[in-house]
Amino acid sequence: MSGRLFIFSGPSGSGKSTICAGLLDTFADLKISLSTTTRPPREGETDGVEYLFVDDAEFDRMVKEGLFAEWATVHRHRYGTSLAVVEAALDEGHDLLLDVDVQGAAAIRKLYPDAVAIFLLPPSREVLAARLAARGTDSDEVIGHRLAEVAAELARVADYDHCVVNDDLEAAKAACAGIVRGFSSRVTSPAEGPARAVLDSFEEKD
């Protein structure tokens, strides 16, 4: 039996990494595909744990050889998903998490139309800005750049199957676990319900 892909997207600071880690602890047969990136490691990050860190020349080689299922430039750095890792997991019957941006999600769904796409939202623009600042890993310039790109990301929310607002972390984890467990948390539309107020909070600032 072939495995299933679960795509997680959302603005930086929405909680994707934390929620994906929680799902891996919850589901024994669930795996995650580490992205390859040209972004320098942040303090505390380890190659092969959070990401696979490579330089531009190596990334260029991987693109040329067709080793990525998708790749995109996000926040001035490139990120890619290994095609071999995805194919191996699915062939072995493992469900696989992909933490990718909206460009990557669109590319993955062209290759794998049955992939389940989940968009994670922070409660509001203000909360997102506070989370990014609290991490202490990015300059004010980088944070401003990330916030400026959020509008483009939110414009793609309707392309996703599910939308989860990460206001309460445990509740968000439970909602995502419900989706993975059997799609029991499917929403009528990503642009309705609690997500609508969050989307409105960003539109008011633009």
C-alpha cells in the first residue's frame, strides 16, 4: 500500500516545525522529508536535523541533475525537496510530511495530486511579528522582509485542503493530528471560520 503525502505550509513563525515534530511523536509510521537549503544554519541548527545545508554550487548541481521534486527561492534562499526521498517513502508505504512554502506545495501537488495540503496560520499579523522577534534569530530587516511576503503566501490559502489557526499550540497539534489520522478535521473552506478573521487582520495592514 502506497503512503500519503501531507504538505504543511504557512508563514515563518506559524509553528510548522513544532507541529510537524509533534506529529512525528504521535504517529510511529510518519516520516518527514528534510529540505535541502542554501540558507546558512541558525544558531542551534544542525545539518541533517533541521535541514540539509548546502552551498549554491551544490544546489545548482542537484537542480541540473533533476534531484528535486520541487525547489523554490524563499526569503532570498533556495529550498528543495528530494525526489528520491519522496518516492522511497511512498513506495515503502510510509506517510510523509513536507514542510514547504506555497510555491513548493503547488509543484508537489502537480506531481502528487492526492497529497493533502494543510496551511498553518498565526492568530494575527501582530502575533506573527512578535513570534519572529522573540526567536532572536533574525534582524529587523529580515523580519520586515518576511512580514512583507506574508500577503503573497496568504493569497494561496484557498489552494489548500485544510487551514489550521495556531492560536493554542496544543489545539493546533490536535487539529493537525485529526487530519492526518483520517481527515476528520476537514474544514468547509480554508477562507471561512476562524481563518477568516486571521486573513482579515493581515489585509487591514496592507
